[in-house]
Amino acid sequence: MLSKAGLKGRIESELTTQGFQIVGPHAWASRMATAIANAVVDEIQANAKAVGTDTGTGGGSSHNLSIE
């Protein structure tokens, strides 16, 4: 499930891999990761739509969904 905290952690991990300092008196990367994660999750939750077709109601029926 998409969450702000989970996405922030992934962004911080990627930033650390790229050499950013996450902690320390002059480290702004964690704040930046929080801002990016909040904006991305809010945007997705506000605008994403699941589109699909129900191909039946019996057991084993398949459903094709996509996110727009």
C-alpha cells in the first residue's frame, strides 16, 4: 500500500545511495524527501482512477484493472 512514510523511506534510501546526507545540522535531504513523498501520495490519491472490466461473478474469474 502506498503511504507517505513508506515513500519517504524509499526516497531517503535513494538519496543516501546517491551521496546525500540525511542527518546532520546542514542535512536537508530528509525534509526534501518528506515534501516529495507528501506531494506524490496526495497527488495520486486525489487523481488516480482504477479502470477495469468485470468478466464474471463466478470463482476464478479474472479482472483486468489499470491505473490512469
